[in-house]
Amino acid sequence: MTDLLRFIDTAMSSSNDLEATLSAVCGSGRLREHLLASVKERASLTDTPCYRHPNGFIKMKLLTPGADAWSLRVHVWDRPVPSSDVHNHRWDFASCVVSGRLIETQFDLEREGGDTPVFRLSKDAAGSYHYTKDGVGHLREGRVTQREAGQAYTLDHRVLHRADPDGGHLVITVVLQGPDLTRTTTVVPAEFPEWTESRAITRLGGDEIADLMELVAERLVL
């Protein structure tokens, strides 16, 4: 753990190049070694933040040097899910698809003449998601991109987008996010009838996390 954390921290401190750093982490075998070493310490995996995100994928946070710093995490779409909410982020990030394919759709939010509910999203210390109404708007669909296995890309925190797994196949991405740039994000929900103002999370157990780590390590050959 210490070696990978030090490698990323040094790279981020010297260049802050998210995509180049992430490509080195995934392509050099460093991440695979880190995951396999972590599995051997199975008893400590309950401390790893890992839960199913409201958008349907499993989010596993692997490393961060501290609050408001960079963070390395893994996303796993292990089953078919509905279209995700349109959203932006608190931070710029780089993502590398290591298995399957994502369809990323970007949007512009027009505030004039729209009637689609818009929310501001925040998270509390326990990790629960909280939504505050932020008026209405109209979403205009922009660029649609297929993110293939082996491809790394970056995204600015201000870009509204939606990332959906292509078909029923397993999709795994590794994400290197930069430091927080805002405290809230914009969310336009996909499913209004089921919308709630707060969504709690339930963490996965140590054995489930170990299985996920082994799965990601197995697929992490770019």
C-alpha cells in the first residue's frame, strides 16, 4: 500500500497529470500488485470504503493521502443497471477502462424554458448522499463517446455527463480523482418517481471486497 501511495503522491506533486499517472499505475502492474497484496490482508479490508453507488455500480476507494487530496478508486458494474443520473463532479478526474465498455454522454444544462428538476448533491461524513432542489432546466444532449477497454481519458469537474455500461457485460474502471474543487455537484435524476432527498449507503463486507479486488486484478492486464 505504502509504495503505490508514495508513487502516486510523488507523481501528483510533481506534475499533477492525472491521466499519465493513472496510465502508469494501471499499465505498470503496480495496481495489480497492490490489490493482490491487499487480499492477503483480508482481515483489514473492512476498513476499505466500498459500497453500491446510487447509480448502480460498486465504488471501492483504495487510496488517498488525506482529506481534500487525490483519491484512487475502482468502479465495478457487475449487473445491468438503469441509465444513471446526469451529473458533474467535485474534482477533475482521469479514468481507465480495464474491462468492458462505457458509453459516456455529455450534456449542456439550459436554465431557460426548462421544466426538468435539478438538484445540488452533497455528502456527509458517513457517506450518505443528500439532495437539495436547485430549480429546473432543460438538458441538451451533446457528445456521445464509447470508452473502450484499455482507454484512459480525463474529464473536467464542470462537465455534466452520464456513464452507462454497454450491454450486460462486466465493466470495470479505475479512477484517479484530483483534489476537491467544489463542495457540491449538480445532479439531474433519471428516475423521478423513485427520487428521494437522502440516500444512505451500505458498505460491503471484507470477503466481498476481497473477491472484488481479485476480480479487478485478474482483468487488469492492459
